[in-house]
Amino acid sequence: MHTSTALLTDHYELTMVDAALQAGTAHRRSVFELFARRLSGARRYGVVVGTGRLLEAIERFRFTDAELTFLREHQVVSAPTLDWLADFRFSGNIWGYPEGEVFFPGSPLLTVESSFAEGVLLETLALSILNSDSAVATAASRMVHAAAGKPLAEMGSRRTGEYSAVAAARAAYIAGFSATSNLEAGRSYGIPTMGTAAHSFTLLHETERAAFAAQVAALGTGTTLLVDTYDIDQGVRTAIEVAGTDLGAVRIDSGDLPVVVRRVRHLLDDLGATRTRITVTNDLDEHTVATLAAAPVDSFGVGTSVVVGSGTPTMGMVYKLVAHEDASGAWVSVAKKSAEKASVGGRKSVRRALTATGVATAELVLLGDGPGGTSEGADADGRTVLQPLVVDGTIQPGHTGHDGIIAARERHRVSVAELPPVAMSLTRGDPAIPTEYR
């Protein structure tokens, strides 16, 4: 794999830079904004995740000899533009919703202020990371609420690309999952990892009893035994006979789960294994998790659904130019007018309006001098949402690495707690709070 992220982009980003350099407009100060026009899947809120990964990717957005050679050989841009790219370092400012924060239609999740050329180069990179990671996090957040406090583990690596799996594990953890099956996510991001054995391990041995005995001998009685390879009731009895009543857990991966888990709980209790936990897997999503939350299930393992955003694999985010300096140096607001694709021009700041008891009532998008400006204090009720992420090309501390993930996880917990009860509905509907432009 290449260490540079500069070619994780679309061809036309570079041809725009090439044309703008030749036209003399490439260095005009510009403001780009990343936002979603609507919440995909008619969900009640979104969760922004991927910010830390994006900042790390921007640090590695360099055109080394390898990238320049590729562009030269494929005649993507002119020789003067190749010279400009060779010296490229993002030197602008980026404000954004900090990772883990909830968002709504029109929320300016990133505000990039730089030259046109610098800002436009980040479009595809920003969208590819935030669209995917936020979709996973939004689905994961709904599952966490549906689980009603019971832990969930992410185990969907087999249902997505190998590197997407690592990013998905990170996103799910920020949204409240407790662990992942993916070891690279554990190494790269410090996420707790988990896992014991699959059906193949049981099938390898002459009998289920022999498989259980081998697993207990290697991993101890605190392990989790998979009891549904053959007959679930017999599997539970055999598990307790082999491991004793101190067996850590049994896992169920098939059957009519609401019925099966109650039967297994009664059976475990009758066998004296009252402290043996039950974990369930088997193509769970937020709806099945909600159904099982009141059942005697102790934990959930979610695979396919979480890594593909539970039917919504992208958040539909876009990246648009909203303001730029004209030839005289004056700022001009710009916006698309296309049907169904209109945007709101100009610099913006954001406050989340809250009641006296801390419940969110509106997302206030304030038109004016932008994040950090005087317009940000225009409404005393609520809190400022946007934070500086990059200042004069320097990544700000606290947003990357393991520390950034832990901060994002806590931020998500707090921001979801601010939302009104309707936000937790799993049905399709309007956003939990309105977005108001002022």
C-alpha cells in the first residue's frame, strides 16, 4: 500500500486545479462546506464519524515522486501543475463537527477555508471517509440504543472490504459498541477485541463434546461455547457437563431467537449455570436487537448490518463551494439552485438550541462571518458545535489517535443524550430537531 493519500481522489479534482492555475483563479480564497441535504434512510439523526481518519489522511496528502510519475505518464495535468503539486501542503483552516457529534440535514459538518486549489483537492477524500464511516456510526448508534444497555460487539469484517472493515470497527466503537472481532482495528485503534470459535471448530472434532473440551482446555471455563452446531438443547447440556456451571457464556447463531434464548436461559438455570451468559449473533440489525432487548440475552454480536450501515451504506454527504473572493478581493456567497440539489451559500456557524433542562430543540445554522466569528454568539441558548480542526495547515490536538477515539466516544454519548425521545424511534420519519437558518 502507498503511504500517500494524494491519489485517493477523482481525476477531475486535479484537472480543475490545472485549469484554475492556468486561468489565474486557483489561489482565490474560498470556503467549501461538507453537508448532507437529508438524512439517508429517513433517520432521525446522523452521527459524524471519520473526522480523525480524515485529519490523519490530510497529513499524508503529499504528491511524492511516485504520484507525480503516475500523473505525468498518464498526462493528467500539465507540467506547471505537476510542479505546483510537488510542493503541495494543505495550509488552510478547517472547522467541523467534532467526531461523535450528532447532525441533521444542512449541518455544515466541515468548513474548509483555503485557496480554491487547496480546498477542491480534499473533496473526494473527505466525502469517501465521512460518508462511509458516518453511515456505519449512525446504524451502530441506533443499535446501541435498541440494546437498552446490553453490550454489542462488531463482527462484520467478512461482509466488507478488508480496510473498510477496520474503519467500520472504529466507527461502531465510537458509536457505543464495546468490542470488535477485527484484530487490525485492535492494533491500529486500541479497540477491545473478542472471539472464541466458529462452527468449523466443532465440526473438526469427532463429537461436540470433544470440541468443547478442547476449547475449554485452551481458553478456560470463562470462554464462550457455540451451542447450535447440532441440537441447541443438547449443546447447552454438553457445554455445562464439560465446562461446569462456571462456564462464561453460550453463543446462539440460529433459530427463532426470542423463543430459543428463553428456552436456553431456563435450561441453564435448571442445570445450575445461573451465571452463564447468553450471547446471540445471526444477522442482527437494530430492529431484531430491539426485539431481543427484553429477552434474557446478555450481549449481541452484529456483523453484516452494522458494516453496511443497516441498509444505508452512505450518508449522501456533498462538498460544495459556498463562498470565494472575487477579482477585487471581496467575498461573494455562491450556491447551487438546481432542483433537489440547492445549497445555502455563505460562511456559517452553528449553535444547538437547548431547553433549560438540556434537551435539543433546533440546529441553528447562523449565516454571517463563519465559525469563531461574532455571529456564533447570536443565540445565547444552546452551545457552539463547530470546533477548529486545522489551523493554518496544522492539525489541532485531541482529534486523532486513540485519545481522539475515546473523546469521540464520550462526545457521542453526551450528544445523543441531548436529543428528544423521538430521536430514538426506529421508524422512518422526520429529523428529531429542525435545522433553522438565521
